[in-house]
Amino acid sequence: MPVLKQSKHEKFAQLVAKGVSATKAYVSAGYAEVGASQNASRLSGTDKVLARIKELQEAISDGVVACEVRKRSARASALIRSDPPLLSKNDPGTVIWGLAWSAAVLECYS
């Protein structure tokens, strides 16, 4: 779904997708505080805004997962590349965790 035509609606959807309450998002998007709770509820229930919020939440979620995989992959790679004496000082569970994440990352890219 493309960006919403009404800029206030788009701003509202972005804020709600990030976890801001509908009422706060409604006011932050430029709407009046009077009746904000009821109007925010009504706006968040419209088909286009609801679809846009879901789309943005999925994009945020995908980005968070990708970032976490990159961070854990880097940590696992560092553990694997480190000298054996360093590995022997680490908790064996950490080494196994690193190997498991390396395998998972390799599986994602194969």
C-alpha cells in the first residue's frame, strides 16, 4: 500500500505503528486534543489507515529481525574466529549458541 494521501493520516499511521497510543498519535499528527480519543479510535478503524498501520508494523518487524540476525551473526562469527584459548575460557553454552546462530545465518543465505 502506498503512502496515505492525507499527510495527517500518514503521520498518525506511522506513530501508531511505532507503538504510540492512538490518542497521542492523533494529536501529534496535528489534530485537536478535544475529542482526540474518540476521533483517534475512529481513524484507526478506517480500512486504509488500518491497512497502512499493519504494513508499517510488518516493515518495522522485518527490519528489527534483520538487524538482530546481523548482530547475532557478527557475535557468532567473532566467537568462531577467536583463538581456541579464548573459546575455552567462555561458557560452552555461548560457543554452542554462536555455532547455532552461524548455522542459522548460513541457512538463511543458502
